[in-house]
Amino acid sequence: MKNEMYDVLIIGSGHSGGMAAKILTEKGIRCLMLNAGPVADVSRDVERKRASELPYRGFRPPGQVDHVFQSNEFNANVWVDEQEVPYTFDPAHPYNWVRVRLFGGRSLFWSRQSFRLSDYELKGASHDGYGTDWPIGSADLAPYYSRVEGIFRVTGALDGPPQLPNGNFILDDAPWSPSMQRFIAAAKPRGIPVCKQRRAMGQNGLASSVNLLLPDAEKTGKLTSIANAVVRTITVDKNTGLPNGCNFVDRLTRREMSVRARVVVLAAGTLESTRLLLNSGLANSSGVLGHYLTDQIYGAGLVCSVPEARNGRSKGLMGGSAIVPRFRNIATRSDKFLRGYALNVSSSTGDVDLRNFAAYGADLQRKLEAYQGSGFHMTIMGEVLGRYENHVHIDNSMADTWGIPVLHVQTRYTDNEFNMAKDAVETGKELAHTAGFEVLSSNDQPNPPGYSIHEIGTARMGDDPKTSVLNKWNQSHDHKNLFVVDGASFVSGGWQNPTMTILSLSMRASEYLAGEMSKQNI
Amino acid sequence: MQRRQFVHAVIGVSVVPKVLLGQKAGSASLPLPAPVPWTLGLNPRTPLPHTVEADAVAESVPAFFSERQMATLTRLADVLLPPLGDKPGAVLAQTPQFLDFFIGSSSAERQDVYTGGLDWLEAEAQKRHKTPFADLDNEQAGVVIKPWLRTWMSDHPPTELHADFINIAHGDIREATVNSAAWNATPTTGAQERTQNELYWSPIEPDLYGESAACAEGRAHVLAAPRLPQFMPEYKR
């Protein structure tokens, strides 16, 4: 029915929007979901090809998505086109904003590493005096994490130290490979824990909103979804001052439309949700909206080779992956940096990349043959400190394809992050040498901010409306019927892949919202 | 404007077959009187013409590198990736011609790495061997190239002058060759790289209107990152 008043408008269809839709509709609440992009139908949009059939032989087409280092010619069309939805930054401090506007958003493509935050992150300020504590602790989140882990079918072992809380896992009891055992033996005397990797298995290899969350919502008959709906502004009731829907433009036809709802839930992804709030002039009585943008440092690490696994002796020696949770600044204090980093560790039975050899031609080919199946990798996932000055604001000098003002991203890493990356590589080298591995290549420089695709903050939660945008239920301090359920609510990020936390927060916020609606408080 | 007319034309023809197919359903047993409109037979059973990649039969016309640069690049590609076993080398895979096209359409920063690097190689060859790089034997070329080989991790190529070009070009030459039709056509053994074979995503409901109208008028989008002495990978890809 046209111009119908929905109970809840959900903007965004990724993990956070999908979870909100599932929880709310299962409680009988009628939801309207808007997504800025089309539905991806693999039977229509995807086919298997060889790079030799493509015009650019697999290289990313020049100029298409310059800031998506993860892209190549095969997947270039899934990312948001930087021409279509631009953003700006100081050229001296680039930002890699990696976006997907397909239905399901980035939940279609994430790496599925699944970790809980611990109180070392949620109450980090109490631990080391830096920054601000979250208004909630790990005990508040634990029951939601457990349910999310069940839905996403997370594998792992119950081997985490306090900084890596255990969860509701499908237990991984596979033995460590001998190369991993050597690594563990090198790490243990240094007090460095090595745990089984934790990863969402989902269903059929996909752990996305489109297969794990949205089908449940659709089953209720309470969800209506619109694709290609690019939201321009959230609208406000003139009498009450409360949000009451939104104006959107059809991505393809440019037709201007509007919808109405009693409650607005933003789930467009950290920076798009904040951009929408800024463009709508909402939820910013604190002046904090847009600030405290953080992510995680990626890109630093090292590639090693296990000598005994070379020349065809890989089998039985190599294989498996591990997570080394943060070990700095837990029991001791580093004088080089606050907080800490994790290492992703993998023992590979595949090819070793040619970049690891200063050789070419037949000489290189001999090395590739000899080293095949002996690669051992360590890469960093490091915490970026929350800083007020790392922020986004609207850049009114530029608009996107639909005339919506774009974001200016102003963020940079500091010595805390650079020192952390250096420490990770030095520590990795020490471990490799102790384990008897040869270090082939290393890099201690992080990729540009944004690269991890873990942007968080900019609408942080807190108990004080003067210093935070949302309360502990992801609800705007300023507008009781406005919620932001994606990564924008984070106060700090830790080193952990944020997906499990985003999902748990969205589940928790949605149940709170449903309760408030049933009590007619909203 | 042309593009919009094209879109309208496409929309127009897409409507026609449904109408005609509807007519056909009503008189299925009777052959239609000739001439049959071409649109009638376009359906999922219509045989598709078989085509080959242009590379398979056509020569590409060099358009970006100078003749001297192209000769240097061709020799460099042959030295870095010669034919090995059954596999074609970079030259047989037409990698220099591909790079002329690919680098020619890449960012100015990446173009500069190549043109500067190729000119430097030629100057080094003249200085050390008093011979154009294109005419150096493998040993002579090795004297110029080997001091600049480095190991590196993805997204972080060497930033040192000359080492940047040698290592970036080596990676590109290797990838372009492995992903060529000539490489793919020969059997792969051992640790030889395989031609990438992945899921290719077509443009999904592409926004032709935006592409032709709004965006064409906008100014350059995200500003390019300049070279920095530290921290960020300045490898403009």
C-alpha cells in the first residue's frame, strides 16, 4: 500500500540490517528495508572465466576502484564505484574506503574470522587509562555472541586466554601440524598464546545476511524490501522533531520517493550511516558525530619457509591456521605502544609467491619448485587508537551521482600504530628464527587506513549524551526512535574482526527496541 | 545523448519478441510466412556464434611506449620470463604488447614508473655495455638487473628508485604472461603458476544514465595519493 506507515524502517541489508530485520519481524514488527544497490543473482551476474578471456588479463581495470587493493578484474564490479559515490581526503593521508552496495552488502564477501571482544577492549580505558570505556562489558554481550555464533556456525577451540573469550563453537579438535607445533613451541616461552583459528562456516560456505538472516525475516511475512533505493535524508516530523521516515532516490531512474515509519534503524555501514545522519542534521547534539573513526592496521607481516618441508616434503608437516591473540599490554606494559595486535598465522601447502625470491627466469622457477608447500605466514591485525581528530565530515564541494553531498575522510595513523607494526614483524622474526623457519620477506608498514574494511566508530555509544551519539542500546540520545546498529556505535575496536560484535549489538539493540515498542515507550 | 538513444533502442527491441512469440503460440503448427522477422528466433535455443579473443589472431598496435622503450621492454620481458619447459615465455604470450595497452591506460604514476624505468635501463646498457638494452645477451642484462632485485610483500613493492621499476615490472610481466591465452593453452606442471580461473562478476544493473550524464560532468573523484617518503604504499595501481 502506498505511503503506508511501517513500524520500522531499516536502511541497509548487510549483517547489521539483516539481524535487525530478523529479530524485529520475528517479534511481529512490520519492517521496510531499503538497500542502495541491486540484488546480486549469481545465476545471472556471475560466470566462471579464465583471466586469459578478460581484456585486462585479471588486472584491476585502470581507474575503476583505485582504493580497493582487494579488487581485480574478476570482482571489480562488486565494489562501489568511486566515480559513482566519491569521497575526498587529503592526498597526503589517503583512505581506502571499500564498499559494497549489493543486497547483503559486505556480508557477501567477508573473510569470516569470528572473534568476541574482551573486557581488555570494552573496558580498555580502565585497564590502561587511554580513551573511553564502552558503556557495556563482555558479560552484557556474551549471551548475544553465543546466539550469533550459533546462527553463523563458528568453528574454534575453547583455548582462548581471557583476552580471547571462548564461545559457542563447533569444536575444532584437529591436531596441530608439526610446523604449527614448532611455532607454538617457539611462542610459549615468550608468553605468546597460540589458539585455533575461529571462523564462521555459515551454510554452504556462505555466512551472509542473505542466507542466514534475511530468509528468516522474509518467512514471517513482515518484511518488505526495496532495492536500488539511495537514501537522501531521514525525514523528521515537524511537530515532534522525531524521525518519521526518509526520502530516497531510485538509483536507476532518479525518481524521488519517500517512505514513512515510526522508527528508523540505520544499518548502512559505519560511514554511510554517519554520512546520512550528517546530511540529515540529526543525532549530533554532542558534536561527536563523525569523530573517533578507527579501524585496524593490516598489511604488515612476514612470509617464511619451513626448510624441512621443501623439495616435495610438505605433506604431513605443513597445514593449518592459528590466531595469536593480543599479548602485549596484558600482563606487562610496552613502552613503545598502547594496546596491541593479533597475528594471523597459517602454514601453507600451496605455492610460495614469487615476490619472496630475488630471482627471475629459470633460477626463479627452480626456487618456486623447491619452496612449494613450505610457506609459513604471519600477518598483523592491530588496534588503532580512537582519536577525536580522526573523523569524517560532509564535503559540500562534491556530490555523488544522485546529488548527495559526499564524505571527507580525515584520518591518519600515528607512532602508536607504526610502532605496533614494527613490533609485530620483529616478534614474528624472533619466533621464526626460534622455530627454525627461514624469513623470505617482511613488511612493517601498514596499508592505508580503511584497507582492513573494518571501519568503526563515528557515532559512538556512551552513557553521557555530551560525549557520545548513542546510548548503550544503540539508540540516539537525541531521538528515541532512531537507532544505529552497525559498526558506527563502536567506542574502540581492539584487534578483532568486528563482525561478531556488530551482529551481537544489532541483535541486542533490536530486542531492546522491540521491547520498548511493545511497552509503547517508542 | 547517444548512449541514451542506444538504451531506448535496446528497450524498444526487447519488447518486440514477446509480442511476436505470443503470436507464434497461437498458431504453433503453421509455418510463419517468410520473411520471418529476425527477432522471432532469438531465444535460449538460438545457436550462439563462436568467437575467439582478438589476441588469438590479431596483432595489437603499440600506442603508448616509444619504439625504443618497446624494444627495451620486450627484451626485459624475455630475460625475466623466458620460455621454460612447455610454457611460453613473456614474448610469445605477447606480454609487452599487453603492457603497452595496460600501462597506457593506467595512472600517470604507474606510467612514470615504466617509462622512467625503461629509459634508465637503456641508459645503463649504454653506459655499461655500449649497446642498446634490446641487444644485450642474458649475462649482460643480468649485470644491469640483478642488483635491483628485492623480496617484498603484496601492496608493498620496493620504493627505492630503479628497484621499484624492476620488481613491479617483473611482477606485472609474470602475471600478464601467466594469465595469457598462450600460457593457458599449455599444460601446467609442478610449481608453475596456473592461469587465474575464478568467478567473474558482470556489471550488476549498471547505471548507464549515471555513467553518461551526471558523472561525466563531475570533477575528478578521489584525489590520487602522491609519493610519500614513508608509511603508505605509494604504488599507484
